[in-house]
Amino acid sequence: MTAGGKDEPEALDTEALAAESMETFEQLLAESTRIHGHICAGQVIGVRMAMAALERIGISDPKGADRKKLYVLVEIDRCATDAIQSVTGCSLGKRSLRWLDFGIMAATFVNLESGRAIRATAREEARTLSESYCPEIMDKYQRQLEAYKVMPLEELFFFQEVSVQLNDCDMPGRPLRRVQCQLCGDWVQDCREVEVNSKILCRACAGERYYHVIEAPKQT
Ligand SMILES: [Zn+2]
Ligand SMILES: [Zn+2]
């Protein structure tokens, strides 16, 4: 076939398709806002953090072709965490999202295929830096929200290249182990049992019980 008219539209179609599959910031923010239930600075921070980190670890299609390559560890259970879940498609239920209760607005994004990992931390200074953006907005929180949309990434985040040792028991897939607590009889999956005085116990029976039983079920 000779060069000319026929090839060009095909090339354009491919480009258009690629552009369509790459969700834009606005689309991702709208989706995370829907899932989270409201728009807030945390949604903006979370969406921008996740987009920037995914790009740095070479993940372009987190909910499609790359979905099994991605693993995220979040260090806080706040608004931005929902945005990170929404953008990456990673979740607790899929075991591709892990929550570490550190209380730090940070998350580490891991490319399981390449081993490349980026820890992104929201900079505390961003609050003050945001004051020089959108000065026309009087409300402080509204101004932060709008400023976070346009501020350069380096004013919002620190990015560290890190290496993460992931535990086999924390990975997606079938549980490696299911054992029964020798005290209460509950079944414990994923290696979360503990051994106390040579007894296999669930964490509750080992002293971490967070509830107090008021009414026990009937014995069967
Ligand atoms: Zn929120
Ligand atoms: Zn138990």
C-alpha cells in the first residue's frame, strides 16, 4: 500500500482511543468525589498524589491492563485515602490496598512487576503556600481546595523512591493459611493468628479484643 490518505485516519483513531482511556484529573476528581460523598481538599490531594505517583512507577492503566501490577500502602484513614482508592482501583477487599495506621498523610505506590516504589507525602507547608494562590477566594478551606488543584506538585508533595518488602500473607489471592483459634473457635486467615503458651489464638483472645460480648449466641 502506498503512503497517503488511508493510514492517517487510523493513526488518529488510535490516538483518540489512548486519550480516552487516560482519565483526566477532572474526571478522576469527579469520580472520587462521587465515591467519597463530597468534594474536599483531601480529594484533590489524593487524586493528584495518586496520579503523580502512578506516573513515576510506570503505571498508566491502573484499573485495566496494569491492575495486577499495583499495590498501595496508605498511612492514614482520612479523606485522601478514598481518592487514592478511587484513582488506583486498589482496595482493602482486593488486598491491593493496605492501611497502616501511622496517622501520616502519605502513601506508597508499588509496581509489583518492576519493584519500583514511590512514597508520596503531603507537605504540611502546602497549607501556607496555598495562600498565594486563588487570593480572590475568602474562605480558607475553599481557597485551599482550589489552590491544591493548580499548585505545582513539588509544593504539594515529597516523593521518595523507596523499596518495600511485602509480606506474602498480605498479598492478593487465596489465603495462605486458615487456622482455628483454640480458645474461641473463630477461624483466622492470612497468618494473623498468634501463638501464646504454645496455643494458637486469634488476636482478640491474645489480648487485642476491642469488643465486649453482651449476649452470646446460642450453643449449637
Ligand atoms: Zn472529604
Ligand atoms: Zn479467639
